[in-house]
Amino acid sequence: MEASSSCQEKKMNFNAFLRNFFEIVFSFWLLIIIFRKVDETF
């Protein structure tokens, strides 16, 4: 029982890490797009 619960915990931590990672990448990508649009307009 303990082994399976620890494995599930690792999976949850990995999912949380992935979500945070994708959020950071997405926000960074959005910033780049915004800066490019600003460069085009000015």
C-alpha cells in the first residue's frame, strides 16, 4: 500500500511541476508576441 501511495504522490508532484512549467512557458511566449507586435506598430 505504501509503495503505491508514494508512487501516486510522485505522479501528482510531476503533474503540478508540468502545469507550472507550461504556465511559465506560455506567459513567456505571450510576452514575446506582445513585444513583437509593439515593435511592428512603433
